[in-house]
Amino acid sequence: MVTFLAGGTGTPKLLWGADDIFGPTETPAVCNTGDDVEMGGHLVCPDIDTTLFSDGGILDRETWWGIEGDSTTTHEEIHTLADEAGVESGPRYLSDEAQTSGRRLARWRRFSGVAEFMQLGDRDRAVHITRTGLLDEGRTLTEVTATLATALGVDRPVLPMSDDPVATIIHTEDGPMHFQEFWVHRRAEPVIERIEFRGANEAAPTEAVLDALDAPVVIGPSNPVTSIGPMIAMDTFRTALESTPVVAVSPFIGDQVFSGPAGKLLTASGYDASTVGVAEAYPFADAFVLDTEDETKLDRPIVRTDTELGSPGDGARVCHAVTEALETIGAEVS
Ligand code: FO1
């Protein structure tokens, strides 16, 4: 068994087309939930869903979120109503009181569904409605995610990092905002003052996650701050990583990031916006997979390959390098 940490698109891209190397049933994915939001009463879990949709063969691989070919009839109607009503669009947070008195799992990231600022496709929305309904019936997010995996024909154990709420809040010059407001609505433009993983001190990884972290761990080429940061902000999660072999794939070539706001987030967290910064952010990593053009020298073993991901076949190539890195550090891959 080898466990992958999944935040953003890094690990779904890495595992796409790599089933022959890492069989899905023996390769759990532990997913970030700091990006989750409640929108109009429905819990949206982007990183869990990108993994589920990718493995279920329905992911929109242009955007790497949402369902391929999905319609947006409900989303458009929501916006028509808001326009006709003269309601201001953009993120509409529920009241401060509602942020902590509603569904516990959605704490600190509860938005009204009016003029929803994230585009939810119709089939995608059906997933959020089902997930929220199952939660309201009393199941945990871990149980609900397993049920959705069954419904979508996914063999991989897809594990939320925690059944407790953790919300990624970006403190900016324009005030604090949830990661989705920062990323989707503000296009990562505000100047960042600091990043907070609200709830992480009280949150714990699930038993299923702790079991999965007994195996060697692979961190895909994710953004270390908001994709992996919420996981390692939990003490027991970080401790578990310190006592198991860990291989990380850099999302950079030197100081050039493949995609997303990783550079800006690393800088705001006091790290170098580069592979060096990724290695600093992962002191528990035992080896790294870097791009062949990345000349960075590190104090830990490196395996190099072309790390560009996104087309079929890329995942298998990079996963071969991951297995080499695991062998280099003597990890037992049963
Ligand atoms: N990203 C966008 O840039 N715009 C959107 O409207 C948007 C909607 C959305 C809906 C469901 C979902 O699961 C993901 C969605 N994303 C959207 C992606 C998401 O913001 C981020 O890419 C992830 O949180 C980063 O992992």
C-alpha cells in the first residue's frame, strides 16, 4: 500500500493513467478539506470531488474540477434571479452567528446560495445535495465520501483528511476571506498577510487516515500551503508523516510553478517560491521527484524525470520516478 495526499489537481493528475503502477484499491488518497465551502446549504468539497470524478472517469479535464460536459442550468437561473432582483453578486457570507451555529463541518465558510460565486454544474450539484443529505442523516464525511465513491464506481479509498471542520482563511490587506473567495472570486490578487487553518488545533485526522499514513506516503505536485498545509496543520497528521517514508513531487521547476498560486502562498508563509521552498515546507519528506530541468540541490535524495502532467501517460512516467524514489529511501511498498 502507498498513500497519496491529494489537494488541488496535483495528485489526481499524477495518478491519472498510473493504475498499473499504483493499483487504486491499494492506493488511498487522503484529501484536503480546507477548501470546502457550504453554498446555499450544500457542502462542496472540491479536492475530494476532483479525486472522485477523476477516478470515476467523469472529471472535466480542461479545468480539473467539475464534471465533463455538465450543464449549468440551475447556476444560470440563480444568477438570472439575482440580476432581476438587483442583488449584488460575489461571495455572500452568512452572518457571523450562522458561521458557528449551523452545520459544524461547514464552520467559518458558510455562504448563501444567492448569486453563488462558484459555478456549480447541475450534475456536480447533485453530488453536493446527496453528500449534504447523507451528512444530515447522521453520517460522517468519511462515510459519505465512501458512499459517493461506490455510486461513482471508484475503487480507491478516498479519505477526507478529517471529519472535523478546518477552514483555510486567507488574511489579506482587504481583510480575511475564505480560500475560495481569494481564489475564485479575487483570482488570487489580494496581498496576503498570513494564512490561517481555522479549526486545525481542535481537529484530528480520522482513524482511516491514520491507518493510511502507516504506509509510505506520496505528496503529489500540489501547492504545499493551501492544498497540503491544512493536513499538516493537525499535530497528529504531521507526527504520522515524521514516522513514515515520504516522497514529494515538486510543483515547481526551480522557481517556475506549473500552475496556480503556490508561489505567492509560499512567499506569504515565509518560504522561497521554488522547489527549495517546497523542501523547506516538507521537513518530513525523505526524497523528492524533480523535473529534469530543475537544477535545485537539496539535502535529501532526488529522482528526476519530466514532471509535466496533464496528458495520458504523464502520470505513469512520473509514478515510475516516485517508485524509484521510494526504493531509494528503502520504503516497503507491499
Ligand atoms: N474554480 C474556479 O476557478 N471557478 C469556479 O467557479 C469553480 C467552481 C467550483 C465548483 C466545484 C468544485 O469542486 C470546484 C470549483 N472550482 C472553481 C475549483 C476550486 O476553486 C479550486 O480549484 C480548488 O479548491 C483547488 O483545489
